[in-house]
Amino acid sequence: MRATVLYGPRDVRFEERDAPAVINPTDAVLRLSVTCVCGSDLWRYRGIQPVDKPTPMGHEYCGLVEEVGSAVTSVKPGQFVIGSFFASDNTCAACRIGYQSSCQQRELVGGAQAPLLRVPLADGTLVATPGIPPDELIPSLLTLSDVMGTGWFAAEAASVKPGKTVVVVGDGAVGLLGVLAARQMGSERVIAMSRHKTRQNLAREFGATDIVSERGEEGVGRIRELTNGVGADSVLECVGTQEAMMQAIRSTRPGGHVGYVGVPHGVELNGQELFFAHVHLHGGPAPVRRFLPELIDLVWNRKIYPGKVFDLSLPLEQVAEGYRAMDERRAIKVLLRP
């Protein structure tokens, strides 16, 4: 089969690779219906996170089970399934308290920008939908593999509650879906920080009540103005840079919560400032598996449409153009069709 491989900065190739097969009795092989490019893939694409060898790319996936190992009992060939970017056994101590992305057997699921994918620990990782979904639901179901689940975790980690004021730092797919999650959880006011018109429009469609285009200290000042000088109850940090993290902390009221899910690059916290901020911090790689049943139900019953973050659809063989479009901010998120 042909699949996506990153050789170095901005060097994405779609080339022949061995098709995946069941290796362990707990594996499953999926035939993917769709896949996509993630904003976190751009760290490697831009060379900020170096790759030292040709690296198969992609970690978001959904599709039909093609084959399962002899120990797999929860899914079977022919079912449509979704899984997290971290495989988990869903039975260890970390999994039982809802942190499957810290599973004692966790394994990163990679190589999903391809027609076929091997998923380890299939019983603990994959969740089947109630049936074969109609085509129009598949993009939204795909988001549950990462960006919708990550935006949902950001909102939960930030203790979003009905009636609260929420700020979302970042207008990529995760930030936009953090807006959707916050509104779904009942927040009264959601302030999206964005400087891009198309992303602002989608943020409003997902439920943002206010848009702040300022950044840095000006952005913090604007949030303070909008919250009567106090700050937000909950802030979702969905970028992973120093500026974004400090903007999130400084926009939060004393006793408020920051949920951070942006993969950190160069983020350092000043202990003295953090000490006097009186802000709760919680985050990390989203335990997507915990949320899959609830989110599948919301999409299946057409209560949320997170697939709207895909604003460019390409054949998988044009994956390099998908990376370019996201790198140049011509697309929020690129859907790839095998």
C-alpha cells in the first residue's frame, strides 16, 4: 500500500509501505474510511520537533475492522470503529480512573495517514458505533479520535460548568472544538481568542459569544475588560507555546482553572508568578478513550457537528498539499480520503 512518510522538514512523501498485519493477538487491522492532518503534525513538519528517520505519519482514524487477533473480543470484522491516538488496555489503574492516555501499556498509534492501520490493544482502544454511519457523519466521527476528544478534555480539565465564563486560547481545530465543548457543557459565555475571520466565524457557529483578536498582554487586558477586571472562570489553552500558556494563566481569575492540551514546546512556568496567581492547572494528552462513548452518542444523534472543522478535503495521495495548506494557514484542518 502507499502511505504518508515524513523524511524531514517539509519533506512529506506518499510512498509504498508494507501493509499492516496482525502481529499480536490483541491487535486489530482497520480499513480507514477517512483520515486527516493534525495541527500537532506540524511541529515535526516544520522541523521544530526533529525526526531522525523516515517516520510514518498520522494518528487520527476511523473505519471498518478488517481483521482481529485471536484475543480480541470487543470488536469484530465489519464493524465501524473509532480509537484514540494512544492505545490502552482500559483495565489498568490509570485507565480505571479515566486516564487511558497514561495507561501502563500505552502505545502511540501512528501511521494513520494510509488506507490500512494496525491498532494495538484493540479491546481497550476501539469503540464501535451503533451501526455503519452515513457518509455525512464520518468527518465528525473522525474528530472524536483526537481533536474533539482533546477539546472536550480541555474543557473538563478547566472545570467548565453551566453558567461560567470560558476563554479559549487558540483557534486551530482543538481550540474551535474546545468552544463547542464548553457550550455543550453549559457555559454561559465563551470568549474565543482568534485573529482569523474564517476561524472567528466557525467559533461563533460553535457557540462563541465574544471574539478577542489581541494577543499577549493586550489580549489579557481585553479579557480583563470583558470580565469586569476579574478574569475568566475557565481557560482552555490549546496551542502549546509560552505565549499561549502565560496568556491563559493571566486571563484566569483567582481560584479559576486552566485546562492545557496544546503539546508544549518551550513552555516554562515561573514558580513565583504561579504561586501568587491562585490558578488551578490541569492538562496533558487527552484521555480520548474515556469520552468516546458519550461523544459518539452526541454525533450519532446529530447533537454536535464537530466535522465542520474540516475546511479542505483531499485525496490521500495529495497529503503533501494538505500539510502545506495547514502550514500556511490556508486550511483549519485537512480531511484525507483514501
